[in-house]
Amino acid sequence: MVKKCFIPLVLICLINCGGGSGGGSEGSAGVQSSVGPGGASNEPVQFGLSYPGVSDAEGREFTRTNLQALSLTRIRFDEAWMYREPVEGEFNWGPLDERMQWLADNNISVMLTVQSNGPDWACEPTLSNERTCVFSDSDKFEGYIQTLLQRYPNQIELIQFGNEWLASYWFLGTAQDFVEYNNIVYQSVQRYSPSTKVVLGGFASGSLSIISYCAGDIDQYFEEQTGDLVDASQREAVCNSELVLSSQDMLNAVLESAEFDYLDVHLYDDVENWNTYLSTIRRAVGESVPVVVGEFGGPNLIWEQPYSDEFQATRLGQYLDALSDMDIKEAYYFKLVQSESALAAHWESGLYRLEEGEYIKKPAFDVFEGFMDEYSR
């Protein structure tokens, strides 16, 4: 378990940052890890795919075939209470049972992201949208989580509550709400699925840029969704804004009380800065905390122009080289088949594009395949 209670002055993005969810389902404490002296990992980075298709048998077979071709055995996908218990007390486990059995049959590990939404009956009406809600009774959420873990004990490698929770786009509640829900997951895991590791939901890539900028570790960055260049002359205004300070308060409150084993960061686009981002966040949270990259990808269609499939392939090679040398445990590429479920800037971050029902393999796939062929030896 990790519990931290401080962080340098940072700015957290409160809009939808990063690659975004793929819409998978129907849609001071000690750390037990493989981290050696000085925080350096003793094991190679394990790669996987974030949000490949798993919702039906056809999608799972396409995913399985491509995982095999890429020498990968890890995926990340969503789980949502709203689909599991649409009517209070009436659970629909069939779809998730099929996915979990498919994982077991094919020796695939999963990082399960429990989305911060719920069925209508369990959500506060005024604090709810299609992506997230505040639960009207956290005991009901606890019942769902406990049932989930008892149904699949020690079958989930990693689990997290919420996706990019610092953005109101993904989480409408307060820091106290998030801590309560996160800790329900953590405490339930200890009781019902002790081999599972709990991951603190992802730091979006846009957030990481601003964190490092406000910590003085970088002097400029491109705003992820507008392409605007923010340089050092704007630091005081940006980092002392009301938005910055309120965001910092939320982050401090979560890090003070949240219980977790690993930290999740999402990395896109400016691979040249990824090591700096990791260094900044490690300094804030703790050098020995194991890190998982729940999403990585690119390029950014707004400020990395002109786009071409060949440029994407070149950049993917750079991403893979950088990640393989970083002090992280796992990294999941977003995504197998590109779609508009991603942030608009990352619509081309896919190994395939889908045109008129046909999967078109992009050059980036060959780069990934070649890298993994060498890396797996």
C-alpha cells in the first residue's frame, strides 16, 4: 500500500486529457514490488494493449490473433457497474464471465479499470452524466465491488477505480468521494483477491505536462487539445491560477488518504519529455512506487503536423524505445483499432484503421511487431 501526503506545486488538467477510454464494456508506507535499490526495476517492461475489442466473440478473436502476432499477453479494458447491476439486486455477469474465461483460456492478464459511473438507481441525479456519477450510497458500490472480486478471486492482475480522475470529464465527485470509492476497492481486494494489485487511476498526459512545467522541470509544452505553445513566460500566471490551486488541493487530499499499490500515468505525443514527466511524478509521490503506463500513443493531430502513417510508425518506434528504458512495470498501447472514442487529437493512434467494415493494417503495426520480436528474445 502507498499513502502519500505531499506534492510540489502543480497544475492538473480539469478537462478531458490524454487518449481517453476505449469504451470497452458493452461498453508514508511500505511498497511490496520488484523495485530494487534507488527505485530501479529489476525486470524488463511488460507491454500490452489498452482497450482492444473484447465485447463480443468476434472482437476477442481479432484481439487474440493480434496479441499473438505482437508477442503480447496483457490488455486493459473497462468494467462498469451500470452494466452489471442495471436493476438493484439483479446482476448481469454473463458478458464479463465470457471475457474472464477468454482471458484464462488464452493466458492473458488484465488491468481492469472500474469506471466511475453507476446504474441510474445508484447515482445522485444532479451529479451524474454518461461517463461518471457520485454514488448515492457507497455501501451499494461496496457490495458490487465485493461481489466482483469474489466472483473472480485473484484472476485480475491489476484493478483501478476511475480513469483520469483529476479531470471532471471523468470524475464529478470531490477528493473525499474519490478516496472513499478507491479505498473501498483497495480494502475489498485485500479481503477477497489478495494477489490483485490496486492502481491509482491514471494521470492524463496533459496533466503530466503541466505538472512538470509548474515544477520547473520543463520550460514549455504544447496544450494537448488546442496545440497552443505555453512557454516559461506564462509560468507564474498558469501555475498560480485558481484552477491550479483547487486542483492541487484535490490531488493533495487524494494522495494523503488513498490506498494503492501502483501508480498509473498516461503518456502521449512528446516522447522527448516522458522521462522528465516520470521523474517529476516520482519525486512527488515517492521514488519506490511502481509505475504502470496505462496508455501510451500518438501522434498528436493538432500540433504534430503534417500527419502520415509513416510518421506515426516512426514515432511509435521512438515510444517503444523510450518506454523499454524507463523505470516502469508495464505499458499498454492505445490502441489496436483507431476510433473516434479517443481524444480527437489521437484519432490516428491505432495499429489498424477500420474502413467500410474492413481492418486496414497500418505501418505502425509492423514497427510494433518488429520491436517485440527483438525485445522478447
